[in-house]
Amino acid sequence: MAAPKITEPAIDAIDRQLLALLQKDGRMPVSRLAEAVGLSAPPVHERLARLERGRVIRGYTAVLDPAPLGLGFAVFVSVTLGLHREGSVMKFRGAINAVPQILECHHLTGTADFLLKVVCRDTAEYEDLVLHTLTRLPGVERLNSSVVLSTFKAETALPLE
């Protein structure tokens, strides 16, 4: 079953400017945003509210460095399910949400069905996660892990130009 379609509000050049600015600094005050796009604060506030209602802006967050938090061990895990029926896929997708170490889950075409981005403290924690959690997720037939050696690009900003 596909995710519900979100009606996208009409996005103009000023909206794109606002979004680009917020991607660089999500804490930028409305007054500074307004100054940067040449409007007063009330219309900018309304534009932001419209973009939030339309789920173009899904939320505001801080981007954290995992290493100083003891979460510097990253792994991409390819998951193959035994069955590809809608019920199996939905059960798997539902179970993923309960695993905090899984930061991302992508449904794929090709040899694997899903690609997970996982963070852990170290190999011991990852081994425990594999043995006691990932292999027990509904429908899992096979896992293939790729350990991240280093990351030299990890953008969160979308290319709006």
C-alpha cells in the first residue's frame, strides 16, 4: 500500500529561498528570513505555516555528530524478505519503527528489498542487534552488512535550484 499522497502547495521562488535558508539554519528567526527575502515578517510567517501544513517542511531538528555521542559505528544493511506480499512488507515496515538504531529504511528494487542505515556504539553492539533484533524482524530471509569506513559527504539539504 502506497503512502497517502500529500497535496503539495504551490511553491514559488520566495518559498524556495526560505527553504534554502532554513536548510542552512533551521533556527533562523522569521525577522531575518523576512529581511533576506525582502518581505515583512507576517507574510513570511504565513508562508512557513503553509509549507508546514503542506508537509513540505516536515519539522525542525538539530544535526548531531554521532562520534562524540559514542555512535560512530555505521552500517548499511541490505535486507531480503522471504515473501514479497503486501502483508509481509507492511509487517516488516511496522517493526522497523521500533528499532532506534535504524536511522533510515528504504524500500528498493533490485536484489535487496530494503536498505537500512544503522548506527551503533561498536561491533559488539551491532552483533547483538543482528543476532537479537534484525534477524527476528518479520519476514527477514537474508541480511548483508556493509560497514562504513568513513563518511566524507552526508548532506541533509535538498538541492532546490
